[in-house]
Amino acid sequence: MRSLRVALTLALICAAGAGHVRAQDAPLELTRLPGPIEVDGHPDEEVWQQIPSLPLTMYTPLFRGQPTQRTEIRVAYDDEYFYVAGWFYDTNPAGIRVNSLYRDRWNGDDALAIYIDAFNDNQNAKWFGTTPSGMRFDLLVSDDGNTTNDSWDTFWTSRTSITGAGWFAEVRIPFSSLGFQAGPDGRVVMGLTVTRLVSRIDERVTFPEIDPKFPFRRPSVARDVVLRDVHSRTPLYVTPYVLGGGAQTALPPAAVPGPAPAPFRRERDTSREAGLDVRYPVTGRLTLDFTVNTDFAQVEADGQQVALDRFPLFFPERRRFFQEGSSLFDFTSANGLRLFHSRRIGLTPDFEPVRILGGARAVGRVGQWDVGALEMQTARHDATPAENFGVLRLRRPVLNQHSTAGILATSYISADGRTNFALGADTSLRVHGDEYVGVKWAASADSAERRGLGLAERSLFDTTWERRSQRGLSYTGQFSRAGSAYRPEMGFLPRRDFTTANVFGNYFIYTDTHRYFKRIYPGALALNTFRNADRVLESGTYAFWVQWDTKAGGGGWVEPKWFHENVLAPFTIGNAVHVPAGTYDFADLQLVYIMPSGARLRTTADFRTGSYFDGHRTQLILAPTWNVSRHLEVGGDYQMSLLRFDTRGESVNIHLARIRIRTAVNAQASGNAFVQYNSTTNRLDFNVRFRYNVAEGTDLWVVYNEGLDGDRAFDTLARPPAPLSLSRALIVKYSHTFTF
């Protein structure tokens, strides 16, 4: 608590001096459209010429340099829409990058990006982007640009055209998709940033002028703009779905007496489902969602992983219902501990889906408070009882406009009578300039835990001091402690009962005059985690590196690392090699190379080699992408881990391979094939999805999944031959959104 008092004192002293970091404080009055326009990708109406062009500044490769390509961007509004038009002239039209038509898949294309902080809170923004092909991508930005959510979609329109002079764009965003709150005088103040990217030369211009020490998508560096006499509609969206399909699963043979083994059994199942999602913007700043018989059939399969240490793997949330506004519920501390992880809802520990009967969610702002609430009910499953999940999040600005404080509470109630409750409080305080202090505290209580536990054993405490900057010195110092009984049922806990002390930092050096390098940033880290039970250093990681970004948009780094691991219980890697209990010190060298994102054929290469526990590890990770045309993208990644433990005569070669094929006939019809191979299970999995976007909010999905057994060797006297196909399923889903 002493560190918390110190942080609060510093914040109070510095709050008056912690000024607004936006480039210009005087709000810019936007122009109301003086006449009608047609959003067709040809901004040639005379009314556009009556709108002033925004002043643009080169952001990269040379801050305040002279752009090589002429750009004009104009912004306006009327009673119902926010408009942006762009004239993106190009001296080499053949070099305009159009790599993809796939919705929400920016793939190194030239782009127009629009960031709108509709609530003007310096923390959150909605990101709208379009490319020369008219492909749209939209994301949510939160935590002042530190977090993005690319699973968010909303209603808006983009049209583009390409000529011998360059490419041109018109964007129309309904106010109902933005949400805002007008002041008593009818003024609406928003934060606005717009950028143009020329991908082949990684040239970006921005409005307003933004120092590269700040990410350009950071809401707090946007320009305040003023709209007058506009109103945000609050339509009701009702989206029912119907689903049908069939599945077949190969089950192990039942044990029966006799000389010959019984054959594998095939279980067939058909499904016919219907459900409903309802969305109602209660106000321009608060949205309420209801869901009944929730379904996620169209969500891409998880990327397979192999644990190379003794800690559980983390899988990110992919289901859209839990994605929107997810950053508000973020409560992450040292070693990746999360007070709330939404994948706990509707999935078994083995990631088998559990039927979600229904639920409700509210996310938005009420007055000065960010509000998030979630209530979900699941059905009984073979592996789990019926479960009820509840989450409440409250957060608000304190001291200054760049500081927040809040609470997060979770509740878990199972049908078998077990309950678990957790409560956390956190604050992030901007004490001066780029200096921030963060403090988190959380505690849990479980009906199954033994009596007599003190609060310290059921609590987590985490504090950080950091300098957030991409110019000069940036650093983070962190201290955290989690008790032995700290167990939030709805969280993610790779470790328990530990104390950690971490420090890491970078020094960003901009090389404005160098032909190849844009910036170079050396850095170092020291991560130390101690077991509370015996105060022994359980894990230590120490490294330094030199990282660089190139003016063409690529980069890489060189990083030697040293490790210390104290292993109490032996564990297995890849179902093949074992690491005994003991104390280990080892080291390796990592080399990473990243090609420019604008190249049609590009890759990331990550190579590391060195000692590993009491053996040796060599690892290679490749992530190539080839944009064959705007209609076809082939990409994937391959991970090879070679582990050798010569003193024990053990070794294993682990291979993970993933291939993604994305196709798009046009902006409406697209397909995605995701193929994975895992050598530890010798299994090949296919996830094939076709989407036809009839209109915004109306989709037809066809999804095919299959898992193949790559290890069919068998002893006929011991067990029968396994079928090649372990499981397959075909699902057709149609959803339509009604607007009232």
C-alpha cells in the first residue's frame, strides 16, 4: 500500500502539469456538406471542393519530410453521416498495392485509415480503413492505442476507384455506428486522426501532425473536431440465425471378449439449430446485447500449439460476441495472469464447445464511467455441469484525462453447488509526461477452498512504473505477488503462489538520414519469478537485443538470452521427452528477420539455437505470405523444434505446420481454408469456411471441418485399424439483421 500512496501523491502533484498530448488543442470546426453527394468512389462533385483539405504531415519514413506522393483528404458531415473523401495521387499507378479483397484482412495494401474517438475520452476509438480495391476493415482501439480488436464489425460504406492518376475513395459512416453525446450547446466534440499509407515505400502521412514517438492510432494524439446540430440514432438490431448440418465421429472400440478386436464405431449426428442476437444502443454511449442459444460455428479453428515448458498454453478469444469491448474487461498482471478470460465461458478445459443457452451484455459509458456487464448461462455437458458466469466492470478517469481507476468483479455458480467470486481494483495514473504508474489488487473466494486462509493467500498485488514512448528511452518496472489460494475461476493462471520482479526497456534511435534503417532500438530485460513457498528463484530470464525497423517497412532483431529454471515436478514435452526435477541454467541466441509488409511475397523468419534445460534446442519459425492476386492469398507458418537430451538419450523433432488459403471473388463472396498438422498427435485438421455477405449484417456461411489420423499403424492382435477420418462435420448457417 505504501507504493500506492506514493503513486497517488506523485499523480496529484503532477496532474496540473500533465497536459493534453494532442498535437493541437484548438478544436477544428468541421464543415457541414453544402449539398448532396453520391458515394461511388469518384469524389468529383463540386461540393467536395468547397470543403477545405486537411493539412497532412509525413509520419514515416522521415518525420516532417517531403511526401513523394500528393494526397488530399477532406472530411464533412450532414444530419446522419460522417464523410471522408481521399484523392491519393500516385506517380507510379502500377505500383499501387492491391493485395487482397478479403474483408477485414489488410495485407500490405495501400490504405486510407480513419480513427474516430467519438466520446473524446482519449482512450478509445473506432478505426475504419479501406484500400484501393474497396476492401473494408474496421477495428476497435482501446487503452490509448495499446489494444485493438479486429473482430468488431459495424455498418458503414466505402467506395473506391483507380485511374491513371492514382486511387480515390469515399467513405460514409452513420452516426448510429459511431455513438456520441452532444453537449448542452448542441456541439459534439470528437477526436479525429486520418492517415494515408503508400505501402511499397512505407510512406505514411497523417492528420494531425504526430511525432513518431507516439503510435499514430493513439486516441490521445488525435485532433479535436467539432460537429454541430447532429443526433445519434439508436436503432434496434435483431439478428436471428438458422443452422443445419451433420457430423460423423470415429469412436474407440468397446472392449468385448473374443480373439479379434472390435472395430471402431462411427457416431453420426445431425443438427438443426436456431438462435437470436439482439442489439440495442440504449444511448449513443451504451449498448445492450442479448443472445439466445448462442452459436459460433463460423469462428475459425484455434491455431494448434505445443507446450515446450511446464506451463499451460494461452489461446486468444476468437468468438465475436466476447470480442467487442473486450479490452474494457482486461485485467492482466505479471506472468500473464488474467482475472477474467472469456474462453472460460462455453468451452470445456479441453476446448470442446458447451451449449450457451443465452446471456446479456452491456458495454459503453454512463456519465464519466466506462461500464461493462456480462451474464451467461451454459447447459450441462458431459465434462461439466451447467454453469452461470457473471462479470461487472466499472472504470472512470481520475486526477487527469490520461489516468483511470476501476473495479472488476466475477462470479461463477455451477449446478453442482460450487461457487467462486473474485474482485479486483486497478488504476493507471499518468504522473508526468510519458510516465505512468499502474496498481492492481484482486482477491478470490471459492466454496471448495479450505477454511482459515488469510486474505494475503487469496490475493494478487501487481504494480508497474513505465515510460511510454517510442522516441528515446522507454522502460517498465514491475512487481507482483500472487497467493497460493488466489484462484479466480473465470481467469487464466499459468502460475500460482509466486512473487515476481521484472524490468525491461528500449532506447529508440531514429536514423532520419540513413538510406536503409528507419530506427534502431537496443533493449534489455530481467524477469525473475520466485516461489512463495520456499522463496527459491523458480524462473529467470535475462536478455539484451538490438532491434531495427527499415524505411521499407521491414525489420528484425538479434537477441541472446539466459534462463534459469527450478523444476519441482518432472514434465513431458511433445509426448516424447522428459525433463526431470532439478535446477537448470541455459542460454540461446535468437535471430529474427521481417520482410516489408507491402511485398507480395514476404516472410518472417525466427531462428534460435542453444542449450535447453539439460539438453539442446534448435528452433525455426517461418511465416510466409504470398498474395498471388487480389483474389487469392496463400500464407501460413511452420515451426520446427529439435530437442536433444544426449545425457539421457532422449530426443524429439516437433513440427507444427499451418496453411491458410484466403480467396475473395469480390467484397461479398470469400472463402478461407485453414489446414494444420501437429507432429505430436500426428493429426491433420481442416477448417474450410465460405462466406457470402448478402448485405451488411446478413451472411450465409458454409463450414466444413475434418480431422485425419496420420498414424494408422496398429497391431491387429491388440487393436483394430483406426479410420483415416477421425471426425468430420458440415454446417450451413444463415443470419439476417433486421433494423428497427
